[in-house]
Amino acid sequence: MKKYTLETLKKENELFDSYYGLEESDVKKVNRIIEMIEETRSVKAIQKYDVVEYTNEYGEYFPKATATKKRGENIELCENAGVHLSICDSQLCGSTSGGAFSHHKENEFTYKGTSSNTFWTWGNAGACANGGIYFTATVNLWECDNNKERYSTKTHNKYYLSHRESDSGYQYFIDGHAWKTEEEMQAWMRAHRAVTDGEITWGGAVIWTYKEIEHHCSNAEYDALEAPEDIFLMNGSKRRCKRVYDDKNYILHTYFVWYWEDDTLEFYKRMDKQNKIIDSYKVDYFTNEVNKIALEELRSGTINPLEINFN
């Protein structure tokens, strides 16, 4: 069992300590709660406060869901939980804020090992502003997979693509992106290896794409990278980038020249030099097309566009 000392508890609760001052009574209370949590764990069946890697029926993945209630074989699960714990009549009691909540049977959970979970309790100042003390305890880790979709957000990004007329000229929309033409939209989808079944839901067409990892690199690192060069939009400008696809793990690695570590120059000289280099990797906004590789594939017929019937 992890036991806190006054010093280790202070490190995790600097705000409380600055307001009220942590005391040994707080340490004693926290350690007793941890003991009560950890002595009630079981590898045979999920218990309250265990962590769950949960995927709901819509393919949305939550790596740290929490089992918040257990009544017989019925389990309540909270996707993003804040759990308050205390000791009432020598029993562990608590309440949960957050959401969303879902309800399951005990046999839906598969044991995976152990994990840590974060809890909080009121400190020596009682229930007041900034009066909570946070701590972690070791619990069991379970998996519950209710996914009914093709993929999940554990491996892919999920978007809802909608189509509507607007005064701005943009007519295709997903979270964080918008396009004026279908060709521009299809090029972005191809560059991000999007797939869809084409059906329209209440929020639009469900789109699954590779997860993207952006890599800032120096001009020397960028130029040495053996990968085809593309163009992407960033902060209102068009820039050169190189994209590497990890098809096994559904990851798109995007490399572009951006600020990098260089201890040979003092800060302002380094920024002045790097700003000039970074600007040299911009391309003319009006004569260059974003996602040019995908556009070439679509225009040549090498790749078919996604079939989405917005009607």
C-alpha cells in the first residue's frame, strides 16, 4: 500500500497547503481511506472505484472511467469521474461528480491488472473553497468494450461531417475544420486516411481518421527526412510538411519546421535566426494547394472519394 507522509501529501496538494496548511490528521485520514480502498479489491469481480478502459457503443474510448456503484451484479460506470471519499461510521462512503454515467452487468468486465485512481476528501478546514485534498490509491484495472462502430477513438479520431450553406462560402464542416468545396474536403479526408459508411446521423456523417501526431523539427532534420513533401494550413499560412503513415497503428506523423532546441545561441538571437528559417518554409498562399498529394490522387482517379449522400 502507498502511504503518504506529510511531505509527500504536500507535494500533491500545494494549493490546499498554501491556504490552510496540511496537518498530520490529514495524512492519517488519507492513508486510512487508501487502506480501506485497497483491502477491498478483487481480481474475480469489479469493485467500486476500480478503473475501467471503457468504449461505449458509439466507439468513444475512455481510458480512466471509474466504477462508481455496485449493487449485486449491476455496475454504474462514470466516463470522467471526480470521486469524493470519506469515512462514515467506520465505513467508506463517497459521492461522484462528472459524467456521463452508464449501467452494466458484472460479466461485461475483463480483468487487466492494476492501475491508480485519484480521489479527494475534505481536509482539516472542512467543506470550503479550495478545501479538498487529492490523493491516489492502487485499484484494479478492467476493460469494458460495448463498441458497435467500425473503429473507436482509442485508435482513431472521430468526426461528424455536416453539409450546409453559409454566408462565408464554407459548406463542409467538422470540429476544427471547414471547406468551401467538396474537392478540398475530400483531399483533407484522403490525407488523413478517412473512412465512413456514408450514412447521415443527427450530427452528420460519421468519419474515422488516423490519429495525427505533429513533429516540430529543425530545417536540417526536415530536409534529411525521406518522405514526400506536402502542404498544410497552419495559422492562416500554407507551409511545407512531410507526412509519414503508420498504417499498422493508424497514425499520421506530420513533420514541419518549427522552433527547435539550440543552445549555441542566446534566446533572442536564436529566435531571430529560427523565425527567418521557419518563414522560408512557407509557400505562396494563392498559387499552392493544401493537401496537394491527395488532390493529385483524387484527380487522377488513383483514389476514389468518400461516398457521402447528404441528401
